[in-house]
Amino acid sequence: MKNNKSTPLIETIGLRKLFKLNGGARLHAVDGINLKIYPGETVGVVGESGCGKSTLGRTILRLIEPTSGQILYNGSDITKISAGKMREMRKDLQIIFQDPYSSIDPRKSVIDIIAEYMFIHKVYKNKIDTYNRAAELMDLVGLARRYSSSYAHELDGGRRQRIGIARALSLNPKFIVCDEPVSALDVSIQAQILNLLMDLEEELGLTYMFVTHNLSVVKHISTKIMVMYLGKCVEMASSDELFQNPMHPYTKALLKAIPEPDISKRDEEFALIKGEVSSPINVKPGCRFAKRCDFCFDRCIQEDPNLTEVSYEHFVSCFLVEKNKVEK
Amino acid sequence: MNELILDIDDLSVIYKTDLETVKAVNGINLKIGKGKTLGLVGETGAGKTTTALSILKLLPENTGKVTSGNVKFEGTNLLEMNEHEIREIRGGQIAMVFQDPMTSLNPVMTVGDQIAEAIIMHNEGLSKGEIEKRIDEKLTMVGILPSRKTEYPHQFSGGMKQRVVIAMALACEPKLLIADEPTTALDVTIQAQVLMMIKELRNRLGTSMLMITHDLGVVAKICDDVAVMYAGEIVEAGTVHDIFLGEDHHPYTEGLFGSIPNLSSRTKRLNSIPGLMPDPTNLPEGCIFAPRCKYCMDICIRVHPNTVFDETHSLKCHLFDGKLRRDKQEGKSEKQ
């Protein structure tokens, strides 16, 4: 794990996003997230659908305006800066979307899609330079140049996702939010894209925030992992630590629920979590996971657990862990 | 081998339009033993769903066409049945669970009525009370409170909807259940719940199953036999032991295993398979996997390989012609 204690590239302090619903109800999508992402790290954010992981990714880039809290980029707050300045910032902060079918303009050719951001930001003075750079980007992400005048519908999901990656890279960003970039792809194509993202990280010194529901993917690519449940971070640790020593009951259950391609574990029962994710609307105090937790006790439904550091750089938000610590 | 419930022999299916002919399934053989679960694995477009649809004669009428082969269900050829006969089978003896629970339920009918539909269809003369009793029974079986039968699909979550769909499929106690990616649209924790339930019900009711999936993890958990499908052909088939523990594999199977990020060990790079699946309107002349295969030899490009057998294990690859041991030792590290 990288322990470069310089300024984090991205830091969120108490970041919250509440969506107002009809009738004054509030949906707690992201609820007080403190996250530090250091240069060169890949932070994986995992959780089930509806846990707020995508909202978090978008809020960090201010594609969704946060309700409260701060987002620091290189130590300076970007939550209050003007739209014009934010636009400048966006050169450094990019996103790769989940669905390569709907995130690409169907009426533009591949080369135009990749060149679009460079035209918007007037990176080059003339068209030729811009298109040359776009063609270079195609080489970089492994798209054959013969596709430059094709349209998105002519290409398969893997190639489309490569366009999305080339586009995100076109402004030489420092930080990229990858929002489920491989979940719409087949396994063999998924492996190609994951390899590409990892190569690019090394070559270009990128920092990723990798949002996904797939734990094996996140383990493969991340240095640090944050597990989210209903808008809150329940556990955060380095990738190896989290998989070897999961502490929160939700993380444990999540890890056990993955069917592994290994028949020696065939007859092992899945550790099942009861029930389903409860509603994120007007949440009551208490641990969000309490309803589904096997170890739930009185305190869990009365107050919110805090994220505490149980061992070096390993944060857990659970009373059980706190309790055990005291008993020991 | 014990009694077969389903025996597919040399099945080929094409989709024909004015512009092109898509060879979706090309001469596949599949056998499912009574009470066994066969996992049909492959990527998008490999022809898995087409295979399932042709078993029940559900191919789109205008374009889909079976060009050769037999599908024998307990000895009778389903493909020769007329529409009336096959309707007796569908939902009664063979039931199907589709991938997307959100779209396979009728939004304007209560879930109770939807389950009743299947029961009434195949059991004429049941009294109203008996039908209600059966609905309750089926819902309880899949872990849904019977009191929720008067609710509509939109009032259920994704996992619950899939349970309803499974309850419908099992309503008439079919002998064979075809499950087409039943858990792909669900979250992992819900997927685990549904898989455990399917496994438990299958063992209790003795249903045979054809499980279509792209997830080798799911296969490892619940299947007895596995068939790996690629571009309309079965490239490798065998018991789960042959596929997960055996040494000899089709290069595509090897690639599939290499593509999955491993939870227990950390590798720097995934051994992805380069390239894409061939265009089914224009399949290669030789081995269908040759253009992506790292062991590709001259013969692979020219000659279509035959299937070689070793008891339960079968492979379709020139590397194993005449023998099931490979001479080259390279690439043996595909999985631990």
C-alpha cells in the first residue's frame, strides 16, 4: 500500500447528498463520506445497487452538486468554485461511464467523439493537431485507426468502452472515476478492459476511483477498498487487508456471497444475509445494516456507529468491533 | 450413464433474414441425466439462449429455424410436436425461467393470478380453493408470504420478482427446469439467496435443470455437468470435475478461467483472450476459435475439428486429436 502522506489528490470531508422527494421526504444517497485518495492509488468503492456508490462518484466530480460537505482537490476546496472554474478543473477530473451503449453520441464518428473534449477546451490551435492527438489516443487504448470514421453502433461493447476511455484520457486527467466500466461486458472482454486500465494507470500515472459491485474486479484492480451500505462507509482498508481480515458483518457476508469458480467450496453453504437493502428514504438513526445483521444488539438500533480505526489504516463502522476491542 | 431426461442430438439453428443468415447453433449435442443439472456456459452471442428456446420451440417464427437435429425429452422428439402438443409440455413438464424478472412478469396482473394461470392451464378441473391452496404453497416454497399474492409485480424488489418467476415455473412441478441466467440481474447477496433456494428446491423436488449462465462461479456452486459453448458450438463438455479440476482443456475454456479476476490469489494481469467472437454470419472455415487461439496451428485454420472423448469429458480441438493428453506443456497454469 502506498503510504505517501503528502496531500491527498482528492479528499472528501463529510460529503452528503440528499435527494428531495415529493412530500418533503429525503433520500440519503451519500451520507457523510470521508475519503482520501492519494496520487497513484486506486480506490475501489463497492456495494450493492442503491448504496450510493455511483452518486458518490458523480458528486466528487460535481456532476451532482453535493448537499453539504467539502471536496478538496489537491488541498483546495472545489465545492464552492464557479462553473467556469469548475470547467477548467474538469480537465483533470474525468469519468468513464458504465454503459458504453448510452454514453456515446450515436451520431458522431469515433474520432469526433474522442476529439470533442479537446475542441471544447481548445487544447490545440488547429483541427489537424486535435485529430492527430485523437488518433494517438486510439492507438493508446488499442482501437485500430480504421474505426476512426465508424459510428458507435457499428462497434461492440468492448470497443465502445475503449472509446469512452480514450475520451476520458483526451485531456490528460489526473483523476478518473470509473463507474462500473466493465459490468456491461462479457468476461473475456472485461479482462481486456481491466488490463488496459491497469496499463494506463502505470503509463500515465493516473489515479482511479473504481466504482463497482463486483468484488473480484475490485480486488484485482484496487489498492484501497471502501465498502458502502446505504450511503455510509461501513468499512475501509487496503485491498489485501480487507479480503484477509474483513471485520464488518456486511463485508463478511458480501465476501461469502460471491460464487467462486472453485468446486472445492461447492458444498459450503453461502452465508446468507437475510432480507434486502432497506429504504434509503428518511432513514432512522442507528446502524443502517442492523435489520439484516445477525449480531444486532440494542445499541445498534439506537445510535449511529462511527468509523473507527481498528488497525493501521483499517476503518470499521460497527459497535461489535468496538465492543470486542474494549473486551480485549 | 443413467436415464436421460433431455437428449439433444446434432441441433443446428439459423436465423434467416432477407439480408443475412446467422448460424446461431451449429450441430450441438447435449445430454441431461435425470435429476442432474447441466450448466451451459458461454459469452453473449454464443447461442445459449437460442438453444434453450429451440428446446421449447419458442424461436421467433419468421426468422428462427431449426435446420437439423433432434431434441428428445424422455424419448419423444419435441421438434416433431405440433403447437398443441408442445403447449402441454411447456410450463407443465418443462418450464423456463428467463433472465430478466422485471420483464417476464405481467405488470397488470397480481402475482397470485400469474401463478394461477400456469396451474389452471395444466390442471383442468381444480376447484378455486385448491388453486388458491397451491398458490400459497408455491409462494411459501420460494420464501414469499402467501398474503402478498394480491400484490402487483412493481411492489416487489428484483430478487422477490425472480422468486415469483421461479414459483411460476415450478407451479406444475416440471421434470425439467430451464433457467436462463436467473441471477444475472441481481445483486450478489440476493443472488446467493436465490441460488441457494434453487439448489434446495432442486434437491427436494428432484427436478433436472439446464442452467444457462456466463458465471463460472455459479456453475461451480450448483451444476453437475458443464458444457462450454462458443460461437454456436459446444467446444468442451464434461462433469464439473473434468472442467474445474481436469488438466486438459479447450483453449477457450482456459481463456475463460484466465479472464476471471481471482479472489484468492493476486495476479498482476489477467490472461485475457485477445479479439472477439467471430461474426456468426461468417464463421471461419476451420476451428471457430482459431483466430483468437494462442495454440493455433496450420490445421486449425483449414480443418474443422471433431469432438474427441474420454469417458465423461469431450473436447473439440485439434490439440487433442487422437489423444487426450497434450504434448505441449505450455499454458498449463490456467488455474490453481
